[in-house]
Amino acid sequence: MTQMVFKRYEIKYLLSEDQRRRLEQEMAAHMVGDAYGATTVRNIYYDTPSHLLARRSAEHPYYKEKLRIRSYAPADGNTKVFLELKKKCDGIVYKRRCGMELKDAHALLMGVRTPKTQIEREIAFSASCYEGLAPAMFVAYDREAFYARDDHEFRMTFDRSVRCRWDDMSLAGTTQGHVLMPSGQSLLEVKCALGMPLWLVDFLSAEGIYKGSFSKYGTAVNYQMACERTATAAQAQRPLAARRPSRAPESLRLPRRAAGTIAFA
């Protein structure tokens, strides 16, 4: 049965290729690979036009939350995906998750679908608190997950090639985007309800690996803002006449997509 409610600590570390290889050797006696193996995780994060959720998260407040739709395979409007509300309060992560078709998940976040379960009601209430909520960022990464042999609640994941885009919110096609991590680097996430096992503490200490802060969505938004600042500066330096875009013939103009919509194919 898929777990839909989580309460745990999530601790992040950035590892080099050699550190990851040595850690995987150490893990062999204690951890088991997830049955799904290597997976490409696809996410659409929802936010306000001013990126309110991302900005609040960057301030490291006592409480913060994120809203997203997640898929582990290409998905169109009728594909089952996971709708998630991820909250962090005083360092503890609380996650609410429910499975539904992509079009229904989007409708629930847009406030045009009536929630049917307690978890759906929690997610719908959080979404209703943010004016102008809409798909804001596509984030994908390649993940390998492991769980402890003696405690399936203790998990470790390795994420590579974290990438993002903000001009195409489709879960159906390519996962290409702007790469946010250097080649050869992995993001380790340790997920536990209580403490870490001693073997892992000893390994991290011996390797001089310390926990860090890496928000995939926050990093993606920072990258987008940096790109937009660069484009604005370049535009300002162009001669005035060159800034006026030529108008395409009527027959070549594409219809605009309404705000808050999402591509299902």
C-alpha cells in the first residue's frame, strides 16, 4: 500500500562521485535498493506570480509549505499522478499525498474540483490561501532510492542531474531543462523518523561530509530570476528601435494559453 502521510526528518548532503561510490559500498550491508530502481522524477510546482512560496522558503521560516504534482513516468491528463502538499515545521517534514488523474489534480489546486477525502481537503485549503496560484516550474531529476533492511521507514535517495524549465509545464514529453547541479555531483537525502544509524554517522564524519541546504524548487526559481535579470539588462542595452518586436502576420499568430492552465500532452 502506498503511504500517503509522512512525518520525518529530511537531511541533505552534496556528494562527489567518489564519495557516493564509497557510501554505496558502505550501504551494501545495511540498505536495499527500491524495487523501482533508477527513476526519473517529474514535478510541477505551483506558486503565485511573485513566487511567494519560493520566497518564503528562502527565508528559512519556522513553517513553510510547497504544492506540487509529481509523476514517475510521462503523464497526460488521464494519467494517475501524485498531488502533494509538503510542509516543514521546526525542522520536521510533514507530507500529504493523494493519487489522482493529472487533470483532476490540477483542477483541485485551481479550486474547480471538490475535494473528496481529508487529504484532498487539506491540500485544497492550502491552495486556496494563495491568490493567483498556477503552475510555476517544471523540475526533474534522476533518482535512486534505498531503504534499510531492518527499518523500511529509513530511506536514502540519490538525485542526479536536477534540471528545470518554466516555459513548458508538460509532464508528457521530454524532461530536458536547465541543469542546476554540476556534473558528477549527487544530492543525498536521508529520510528518517528518528535518528540516523551509527554506521552512517561514522561514514559522514570520516568523510568530512556535512549537511547542507539545497531546495530544488528554490534553486530553480533563483536560476529563472537570474536569467530574466540578464535578459532585461541585455534588452536595456539595445538601441531603442531594435527593441520594438516586429508583428507577425495574423495567419501566423498562435492563440495564447490562459493563465493557470497546464499542458496535458
